[in-house]
Amino acid sequence: MLSLNPLPPHKPLSFRTRADLYAQLAQMEISGLPFDRAIAMLGLPSAAQARLLVMRQLLKKGVELTLAGEKSGLFTKLDSRLIRVALQAGSPGNMYRRLADYYTDRAIQLATMKSRLMLPAFMFVGALCIQPLPALAGGSLSVVGYGWHIVKPVLLIAAAIAGFRFWVGRDKGSGQSLYQSMPLYGPIFVRRNLRDFFESLALMLEAGLSMLEALPAALDAVQDGDMRRQLSKIHERIEQGAPLSVALRGIGYIKDDRVIDFVQTGENSGTLPAMLMRHAQIETDAINSFLEQLALWVPRVVYGAVVVWMAYGLLTGGGLLPNVPKDI
């Protein structure tokens, strides 16, 4: 008998894979294809095939669609809730399309950042290969030593990154994330978490959930434990009868009065999901602008550091200046 939790917890699929998944589901829904046939016809990358297979097996066992998607790791918890609400309202086609557009935007942003950082990475690797060449040519460094000279910095950097991720992962959910204390990136990390919270809240409200139902789901989009604790006060205030515009006041991380003005306008006009989405889009544009500037300047800093390092290595490694015997 197949367990309802057949796979261990998975990291979410990549943005690109999720965008492709929901784009296919949206197209099949528009075509009037029943979901059991649509799920059988999905074409996804190999990394998602195991999850897709488990979802098909769960569906055959009679597990509800969104639960099967969540248990298999094909849907995130937030996606599952959104699709469930859309199903209850009628057709999930519009929600599939909304999720496809959402993850396509995220995939493009991530791909842009990666492409801009590829050249400095290649330059760094090139510098690692070039810097010890004078010593290798002069005979003071063996071939094995040359290889180790290249590999060692890469291993140290990889270990440092892994250690940082492990430390941040331990801290995640238990308190203020270390990302908050990082120079330059800390404030953007806070803004990104708030953006994800309000964007998720807008999607849930737009799908038809009540405010009290939507808030816990929106909190799931917040990575930082301390921010989640602060934002959870909103739910308590809503339960006591306060409107969202009032419940947001006094929350430590919400320092921008614009979002409160947007919420108040949305409440008065009956367009709260649209106003929340508008605020999220403004924040997305601001965050993207910062990341674009960061991606513009980080390569320049890396270029400068690598050039200085290469010049130092060539000057001190005997590549440009001949070694003069000590007995002369």
C-alpha cells in the first residue's frame, strides 16, 4: 500500500520547471482536457519525473488532486492552497496561468543574475590557472602542486559557502536570519520577505480565501523566523475585528507607510487584492533594480581584485622578473 508521504521532504522545483508545469496545465485546462489525462501527458525535466510519477500513483489511490501534488513535491504548499481554492471556485485554469507567469518572472530574474556573474567566475578560474604558471615554468612547482594550487581555493570557497548555508539553515525559523545582518543585502532580504508575504496574501485573497484563511498561508512565504513572529500579530488583530490597514500598524518590520495607504485604499474601494499586488510589484521593481546594480558592480569589483591578484602573482612568482642567483 502506498503511503500518503512516499517521498522525503523535497526542495521546491526550480522556477523554470514550475513555470513550465503550470503553463502546460493551463493550456490543457483551456483545451478542456480532464486532469487525469493532463497529468498523464505532462512533459517535465528528469528532476521532476519522480515526483510526477508519485503524484500519478497517489491520484490512482484516490488522493485529492492538490494533496497529491503537495505530497509528491510537485506543488509547493502555497501553490497547493491556491489551486484548491481555484478548484472550489470552478476552473483552476486562470490560477495555473497566474502561477505560470509568476514563476516565469522569477526564473528570468534568477537567470539574469546568474548570467551576469558567469564572466567574473570564469575570470577567477582563469586567474587561478594563470597565476602559478611562472612557478611551474621555472620548475619551482610540480604539476601536482600546480593542480592543487588551482583546486585548493575552489574547495575553500565551496566549503565556506556550504558552511554559511548550513549555518543560515540552522538559524532559519528559529530567530532573526543571518541574512538580515549582511551588509547591503540585509535590508533587501527584509523587503523581499515582506514582498513575498504581501504578494502571497494578494494571490490568496484573489483566489477567494477569507483574510483569516489567507494570512497563515502568506506567512509560509516568509523565510525569516523573527519576521514571521512579528507578522503573525496581524492575524491576532484581524481576529479581534481590526481591518488589515489597522492591523499592519506597529509591526516592526513594516516601516513603509505606502503599503498601509494601499491597503486602506483597497479596503475602501473593494480592490484589496489588486492594491496589494500593486504594492508587491513596486517592491519587486525596487528589489530588481538593486539586484541589477549589485550584479553590475560585483563583477567590476571581482575584475579589479583578480587583476591585482594576477599582477601580484606574476611579479612575485618570477614570471616577469628573472631570478638572480644569490651567490652573484
